[in-house]
Amino acid sequence: MIEALNPRARVLLVGLLAALLAAPLFADRYLMSVLILIFYFAYVGQAWNLMMGFAGQLSLGHALYVGLGGYVSALLWLKLGIGPWLGVFAAVAVAAAFGAAIGWLGFRFGIAGVYFALLTIAFAEFTRIGFDHIDYAGAAGGLFLRVEETGQWWNLRGGTLMFYYLALALAAGALALTAWLARTRIGYQWLAVREDEEAARALGIDVFRAKMAAVLISSGLTAVGGVFTAFYNNSLFPSRVFDINRSIEIILAPIVGGLGTVFGPVVGAFILTPLGEVLTALTDRLGINAPGVKAAFYGLALMVIIVLRPAGVWPWLARVLRLTEHRR
Amino acid sequence: MNPSIYLEVVVQGVLTGLVYGLMALGLSVIFGVVRVVNFAHGEFTVAAMYAAFLLFTLFGIDPLVAMVPIAVAFFGIGYGLQLALVHRFVGRAEHEQFILLIGLAIIIVNGTLLIFGADARPVRLPYGFDSFLIGPVIVDKVRLYAAAAALTVAAALFLFFRFTATGTAIRACADNLVGAAVVGLDVRKLYALTFGLGLACVGAAGALMETIADAKPELGPVYTLIAFIIVILGGLGSMAGALVGGVLIGVSEALAGLFIAPSMKSMVSFALLILVLALRPQGLMGRRT
């Protein structure tokens, strides 16, 4: 089922995009930073969604690609002076190589479902502990980018405004890419593989190739998100970036928004991130030092969504607001 | 270096591994019968560790004793959880079960963080530093007791599944669900019982774990992964496999801690997991289905 937006929804989408483009004119720094977070999670969620939502391969180790992307680009910049616009290619290549290794192992040896998810966790955790001991990359002490160099957009050294538009472009780009991929040959092959691998194989689909394509595209895209976070946050710690909780954060938005839908990750990010921020602000206001509240709420959101609306919020929203024309 | 240190480390690994094994046994039982992967397994273990910590700190109850009420309480939690929530996910898509339990796991981790804070919560037993000298080998008293208790619980569970009518009925559900339903077994109740038993293992293992490790919220995901690694190593559904896998992981982590670096010990476990997944997905003691 491909979501085809009706004319009314298209107008809404263009309006939303225009509003977001103009947002820096009236939004304060805090609101901008929240929007950046939303775009980021919409972006990496979209990348994960391509693999799980469309091709049906559950990865719980996407933090691996974020971390690799971040580390490769940051190291190139810090050690060799190669800027992130070039470094991103290396970052994507390294992450895709890891993705290829995991995919090859998983799909060649028939590691499927939960086992595949465990394989992805194992790789991410393995890499996390490994990076804890790579002195060249700062080991457990982390890697820091100097923050005083600003005003160099060509090296991604800039202020909130630059990162805002970059994040918006990433999120919008991933949305457009997904919408396009969903209508291509490989997109339909993914759906076939997701629904019934044996039937897909019987139809003559090269299942291995389709799944590998999903892993490669997904890991490569996620690495770009890693480059973004590295230069936006200016610091990298193995225990933070490769942590399994980061992988879980990535999958929240697409699941809440709607797995395997083009708009699900965006809708999910627009729901979850602001709610988390409100919750943090609320506990701060009440003077409660409650470090786990936001995460506990995310956990609750996951359970509620999967119990009540396993298809996610977007399909329901689209129906209620009559935004889509369902074509087959 | 004194050569007996290697033996000591191995013995220590075996003893710790038996406690790991009991924890993994719970996961194996739940997956083997209910076919739901309990992704909140390690988080429940940590919750049991905190329960043991509380009972010790408030009432001075030794975790070796507290393990009984904790296991009973966890049985109740598991039974209720299966009936109220998990049962409606039986037979649904794998990722949906996974997400439900990940949500639960996140809530437990952060709930314990909210209640107990991020600091480690140890139990200081009066005999905490005692040890036995067996031949040339020094063995920690707490570890030996914990391992013995873990073996006892595992043996009790094994006898239950082997020799009681209910245990046989549960095994029937695992072997042939449709057949079990046809002969009139109450699958819903048996599943709840199984999930309860799985969590009872976790409750007991957690209480024992508290004597050899300090409770910390972030241990949850770590133990979940260890339990999964053990179960996959040993072979899903194989009860003996869970104990053997536990010992294997316990020993390999202890040796890796000695030879490489303590902080890198779980790398060995993850490498083992990747190897076993690729080369022998049915596990070391499981049968290919």
C-alpha cells in the first residue's frame, strides 16, 4: 500500500515546509534546537524505516552506523583536516561496509528475525567496546571538536541556523528519497520480501540482493546522520554514541509514526520529541530531579502504541484527516 | 604469577556462570514455550537485585533466603504480565512482541533509576569476604553459595517439567500447540504459568546476583544481552544448554578479564555470539528444527 497524498494534503505539506523554512525568523534558540532534534530523528528514523519498515529486517544496532559516521568524519577533520563535506563520503563508505558485513553474515547464513536483531546488537556493542580502546580515536575519554571555529559552513562549523537548515534538508531529502524508493522496482521487491520471503523468491526476486540493498542504503544514510550529530554536538563518546539506547531511540519515531510508511518517521518525530521536551521542562519546573522520566515515558509510549495502534499514528491520522487516497 | 590463579579464575567463572545460567534458563523456558522473546529479561533481573538489596537493607534478610519470596513475587508478576499483556501478542509479528518488551525494559531501567538513583547498590554480607581453600584454590564463599543455590533452583525446575502433570502439559504446548489445545489443555493458563516460572528463575537469579555484583540500572540491557548470548550458545529450549552456556560465558569472561582487560571481556561474548549465530544457529546443545 503506497500512500498517495490527495491535493489537500499536498497543500498542507507545502505549507508545513514553508513554515519550517521561515521558522528561524521567529523561533528562539530553544525552539530551533528542538526542531533540529525532530528533523534528526525524522531523518535517522527514515533510514531505519527503509530497512525494517519496507524490507522487514529488524535492526537494533543502528547506533553503530551513527557512531561510525560520526567518528570517521570527526577523525578525518581532526587528524587530517579533511572537512565533513568530503568526509561524509568516507563515513558512508565505512558504515556501508559494516552494513554489508552484517547483512552478508545475516542473509547468507539465514539469521533471521530476532536472531538478526541480536546480530546487529552484537556488532554495535562489539564496536562500542572496541572504540573504548582505540587511543587514536580518543578511547573512552571521547573525541572533541573545537567549537570556537564558527562561520565556516564549508566545514560545518557554524551556528544553530546552519544546522537547522542542514537538518531540515536531511529530513526532507530522506522523505523524498523514501517516497521515490517506495515506487521503484526495489521498493516493491522489499515489500514482497517483507510479506513473504519464500513467495518473493518464487516470483524470481533476488531476495539476498534486495535485502542487501536495504541494509546498504539504510546504513549509508544513517552514517550521514552520524556526521551531522558529530559536528552538531562537537563531542563523541563510545559509551554514548554506540549505546544500545541510541539504537532504540532511532526506532521510536518510525514505530510510533507508522512502520513502513513514508510519513511515519516524520509524524513520530514530531510527536515524540516535543512530548519528551515538555516532560523534561515539566519535571524541571516542579523541581524534581528525575533523570529517567523522559526515557520511561518513551518506553510507555512504545507499549501503548504497540498495544493500541500497532500500525502507528500516521495511517490513523491520514484516515481521520482524509489526507491520502489509498491506491491498492 | 602463581599458576593456581588460572584455576581460581576458571572456578570463579564457573560459579558466576551458573547464576548467569539460571537467569538464562528463565529466558529459554519462556521462549521455548510461549515463543515470545522476553527482551526485558535482564531488566527484570536487575529489578530482582534491587528487591534483594531492599530486603537486606531494611530487614537484614540474606539474599540466599530472600531469593524465595522474590522468586514467588516474580512468579506472580510474570503470571499477571502474560495474562494481561503478553498473551495478546502471542502469534503476532516478532517485531511487535519485541517492541512491547523493549518498552517494558525501558520503563524498568528508568523506573529503577528514578527510585534508586544511578549509584551502585551493594549488599554487604557479614561473610562477604570469606573464602574456602579447596586444595590450592581459593573459592569465594558467596560465589559458591550462589552457584549452589542456582543449581538447586535449576534442578527443581527440571524436575517440575519432567515429572509433574503440569510440567508435562507445558512441554506438550511447546511441542505441539494445536495438539495441546485439541486435547483440552488450557493454553492461556499454561502460558501464564510458564512466563511466571521464567520470571521466578529471574527473581532467584537476581537475588543471587546481588551477592556477587552490585545493582545498577544500566546493568539491565547488559544482562539481557548476556542471557540471549547464553541461550543462543546453549541452544534455545535446551535447559541443560542454558546452564552449560552460562558456565561457558562465565569462564570466557573471567579468562578474558584476566588475559586481555576486564573492560574488554564482553567483547569475547559478543564475538562468540556472532560466531555461533553464523556457524551453529541451533546452539551447541540444541537440535536443528
